[in-house]
Amino acid sequence: MSLEDRVKATAKNIEGKVQEALGDLSGDPQAQAEGQAKQVEAKIQHTVENIKDEVKKTID
């Protein structure tokens, strides 16, 4: 997995956590949901990249 993709996924996860926390503080359920969705996207991206790494290891 490229380091760049991991950094992007990690940044999206952090952004989602911040957005969710701000939604909690402000009582904005839409911001909370959007933050949670970003965290899920980041988790999916990490999983995809981990699978790519495993496939590459198997091929090599």
C-alpha cells in the first residue's frame, strides 16, 4: 500500500472524528452522521489497502 493512500485515509479518519465531536458539542446530528461516515470510508480504504498488501506479498 502506498504511504500516500494510508496518510489520506488516516487524515479522513481524523477529520471524521473532529466533525463528529463538533456535531456532538453543537447538537448537530447531520454533522455527527457525516463525521461517522468519513470514519467508515477511512476504515474501508485501510482495509482495501491491507488487502492489496497481502496480495502483493503472495505474488512476490
